[in-house]
Amino acid sequence: MADSNSNSKRAEYDPASLRAEVDRLIAHSAFDVASRRLAELWRRDPASGTASFVTSRLDELRSKVALTKVKLAILRSFTVEPMVPLVRAEAFAYGIDLAVHVGDFNTYIQDIVDGQSSLYRFAPNAVILAVRADQAAPELWRDFADLTPEAAAQAAARVVHSYEQWIATFRKHSQSALIIHSLERPSSPSLGVLDSQSETGQSGFILQINRELQRIGATFHGVYNLDYDALVARHGSEHWHDERKWLTARLPIAASHLLDMAREWMRFIVPLSGRTAKALVVDLDNTLWGGVVGEDGVAGIQVGPEYPGAAYQALQRALLDISRKGILLAVCSKNNLDDAMEALEKHPGMLVRAKHFAALRINWTDKSQNLREIAEELNIGIDALAFLDDNPFEREQVRAALPEVTVIDLSHNDLPKNPLEYATAIRDCAVFERLTLSAEDQQRTEMYAAQKQRSGAEQSFQSKEDFFRFLEQEAELEPMSSLTLARVAQLTQKTNQFNLTTRRYTEPQIAEMAKQPEWQVLSIRVRDRFGDHGLVGVAIAHDQGEQCEVDTFLLSCRVIGRTVETALLAHLAESAAQRGRKRLVGWFLPTKKNAPARDFYQQHGFERQEANGSGSLWTLDLNSSTLRCPDWIKLKVSVGNSAAETRPGGKN
Amino acid sequence: MTASTLERVRSVASDIFGVPVDKITAESSPQTIDNWDSMQHLNLVLAIEEKFGVQLDPEDIEQMKNIGAVATLVEKLQSTPR
């Protein structure tokens, strides 16, 4: 890439004076500021020369500033040394002090097999196994035209088997993460276009090896696949490779793509180091959409399938993609709330809506203050925030006030901005990478957003009852089954606040109770107009002569105070009456944490029967009881595993 | 060679070899810069290719006997499209 500094696009940026400033700051022991300037230098000119400067100064700063330490070992079949300063400089920009150990040339097998090798003595946190296809599968790569399909299949199987053994041996000696380069396909297969006419072509076998590597990797904890073939394709095989460097220096990658290789490694190292963002805060005008809604009006902003609106839709798609990985989205915009909300809710071209955002700060307050509040509202650290804004002034202000925030780089601070690069900037930023995904990650945005709407909705209703009706709650009661056993036991073990007896049960204990005919073990699921809360409550009751005793009654704090507890208790009372019991009784056993449940029985017409040192026993006469399910809750009672009829709330 | 190309080559060499830029002249060579070994020579080649958008042949690389020669080479490559 040509030098872009020569034509003075940035009057204020002078690489030489920025270097001098870093050295001056280090000499004056202003290490934190020096560190920030050094990161700025790298941001402005991420190149090999800069990397050498950055790493030499990093060696002076590393013991003086707070950086996450990560040890990376690279096992390789080609020259990687020129990438080491690049990956260290790039890591530094993510707040990581990366120590790199490079295995000897082509000794990766010995390094893995020998438990005493320098690899294991280095005690790495992450290991990259970078072997070129022509070395991992020489027969398939060089002599393919000589092989029968059977011989080629055997060769592929041998390659897979070798990797499998290396991985297993590695795991015996180390718990470090292992990142394996997949094999690249030949850009000119030996049989030309004929190669792609069957699965048993040269490319077909390489792909087959790669699929097997993915499969094997997934059977080990902490073994990851780096799709080298896709990486090369993304940059273009002919540009990526430099045959001259390969033949003279065993370096297969062209000078202009060494940084891309280093950045691909960072997509693994950043999530492994934990320096990831949990939330991305975006600006609205000229970031999420084109134009200024306060001036252009909702009809005048640009977002839709046609350019320039398409560039903003591309960004919105990137936002939805990262939110599916559990990264929360938030808005921080200097705007009039009504204008912005109308655009967010009503503009037909918008792909993200208000419901996708876990926090909204649409006001005229300074952005760093808003970011602090957002972090607090989402209950995450400021260092877990990333920030996207088209305005270089806002970016610099946030960088200066909150250096721990990841400010998304948009190139060429002084040039006319290019919205086409926004989506790429998000997709390329390693703080949004994840190596594994839990079910909770995938639902996190919905859960936060629904919670936000609920609390917002509650404030706008005249009475609690109006709010309850608005919520359209549905509760589903069913006897505990093998499908719900684990969750029921888990709730008894971890629910502290709304828990009347705080009796902790294991899965076998619960299963045993449920087998007894005089015991009922019930679970309750709740959903409302904003979303599904899942299985959030448990009631356990058993009949004893004329009475039915509540052994356990608990609800997750997510749903308390919304009368679900009344619905559950009313069901216990009604079903006990149907079984011919005269009284429903239950203990309240106080703990340090269950004050929210203290007045529960009293509020529902129970009378205190006795009290002792550990708690109080309450009783409800079922003949005179008026306890009913509130009519704003739609209650569905299932018998066994099959759903029974839906009974209207507040029935007979 | 022009002064500006030499300036830019000197600043790249300063970064790569970890030597202050004012200590680097057109005459600086592996004999005068301690750190200029074969690996750093490769790093210099890569940094020059990256910075100036050129590609060096093995024969070119052999000609890089001192900083002045590097600057001359860069100008030659930039003026002859290949």
C-alpha cells in the first residue's frame, strides 16, 4: 500500500513528532499518556516500521501500565518472524501485552510430541499451529496427478490422522488454547477446471481434510479452527502470495498482507484474553442512518435497500449479527428524543429497532457521561463498552475521557466519511469475536430489551392493575417432569428472595417426592407481551389428612410483584379443595434474604396459627377462602406431560 | 535519488533497526548498523515494499548494500511499472 502521509491529508499528524512525544513522555515517566500516544501512532500508521517502533517502546512500558498479559507460541512450517512485531503491536492496541515464542523452522511435530520442549516450557496461553498445505499434505499438493482416487483418499486420511494425534498429544501436555490453520486450496489445481467437477479432485480432498479438522477440533476443549483458506480467498490468492519471498526467505505471504495475518490471529487472541466488548454503543445521525433526523425529518433520513441507505442497512445487519452473539446494543445520540424514537420505530428502512437496544441515551449530554450511565445501567464495566460514532470529535472526546472504552476506528479522520466502511469496521473488530456461544448469549439482547420495556411501561400506567393488564401475562402450570427436573432442583437451590421456606433439594430428592401420590411438585412458566421468562417458579405441596401443606413455594426475582405468585397460590388452594382438603397450611421461615416473601401469606388471607424460633405457620380455610387467580393472568394448567384445557382466569 | 525518498527510507530504517533517524545516512550499511542482520534485512525489505507499494526481486534485494542504494532502488522501481 502506498504511503498516505506524503500528501499531508492530516496536517496535525506528524509521525516523527508523535514518536518523539512518546519518547519524551516515557522519559518523564508519564507512562499512561505515553501508552495512549503509542496506541494512536499504531492506529494512524499500522505498518511494519511502526510495529518495530511500537514493540520497542512497549518493552519499556509493559511493566508500567495495566495490560493483559498473554503468552502466544507459534508453531510453523514457514517464516513468521516479520509478523511478530505486527501481532504484538496490534495486541497492544487491544490492551494486551503479548509475549511471543516462535518454534524452530519446521520442528512443530517435535515441539508437540516432546513434553519437555521449549514450547511447553514457555507455558503459553495460546498456541498457533501454522502449517502450509504443501507441507501438511505434500502428496495431495504436489503429486496429485499421479494418485489414484483411492491413494488420494488414503493420503487425506493420513493427514487427518496426523493432526488428530498432534492435537491429542498436545492436550496431554498442555491446557493452552490451540488455534489450527486450515489448509488452503490450490489456486491452480493440477487438473484445471476438471478438478472442481468431482468431490475427489485436489480441492475436494483439501476441503475434506478441513472439514475433518473442524470435526476433530470440536471434540476437544479449547481447540479452534482458523480458516486459512477463507482468509486467503478474502484477500485474493494472487495478492496474498509472494512466490519470490517464499523461494528466497520461506515467507509465503506478501508484505502488504502480513498485517492481515496478524489481525486474523488477534480475532482469536482477543476473545481468549477476555478483552472483549460486552456492549456496542452507537450514534444515530449519520451513523445508524444517513442524515440528521432533527433537520431532515424521519422521511428525509437515508436508510433502505438503495444506496446510500444501503450502506446503513449493511451496518444494521452487522449490528444484528453481533447481537446474536450476545453483545448488547445501546444508543448514545445527541438528539430530540421524539424525533429519534420516531425514526427508530417507524422508518420502514430500519432493520434495527428500539427493541434491539438494551439502553438508550438520547439527549444533549456529553457522550462520555452517557457512556458511564449506560455501563451502569447494563451492569457492565466501562472497559466492556465499544463506541461507534461518525463524528471524529465525539470519538476523540470519548478516547480522552474514557480511555478504557474501545472506540471503533473509522479511517481518515479528516476525509469525507464513508458509511460503506462502518459495517466492515464492526465485523473486523476483534472485540466482538467469540469462540463459543451459550444459549444465554443468544438471548441476552432480548432479555435486556424486554426488561427495559417492562420498566419503561410500568412508569406510564395510572394503576398497577392497568399495567398488569397491559402485560398480558400467561402462566403455564405443570407437574414436574424429567424435562424440568434439573431446572426445578436448580431453582430450589439458588432462589433466595421470594422463597418461603428456602428448602434446598437435589434432583434425586425432587424426583423421589414427585413419585409419592400425596405430593405435588409443580412448576410455573411465565411469558408476557415482551417475551418469555421461562420456568421461573416452583411449588411443592403434600396432603396430610384434612390439610395440604406447602413445603416449598418460590419464584425467581425476575417475575415477583406481578401477581404470578397469587396465581400459583390460588391454584394450590383450588386443587387442594378439589381433592377434598379443608385447609391449606404453610410455613414462612425467615432468612437474611427472603424479606420480599415475609407478608405473602398474610396478604392472601392466611391466619397465623403458630410461631416458633425458626418461623411462623399460616393457615387458610378452604371453605371460606376467596383466593382466586387474578383475571389479568391467563392460566394454563397441564396434567402430566399433555396440556389440559385452558381455564379462564378467575374461574368458578 | 531525491531527498524525500531518502528521508522516508531513513525513517523506515530507523524504526526497523531501532536507531535514531539522525544516525542513519545514505552510507549506513550492515557494517555500520549492528542490528542489520539477515532477519532485519528481510524486515527492511518488507517494510519498504509495504511503504512504497513496490515488489523487490531477489536481485534487487542483493543490491541493497546501504541506505542510499535502497532509496535509489525504490525510485527505479516506482518509475518502471511492471
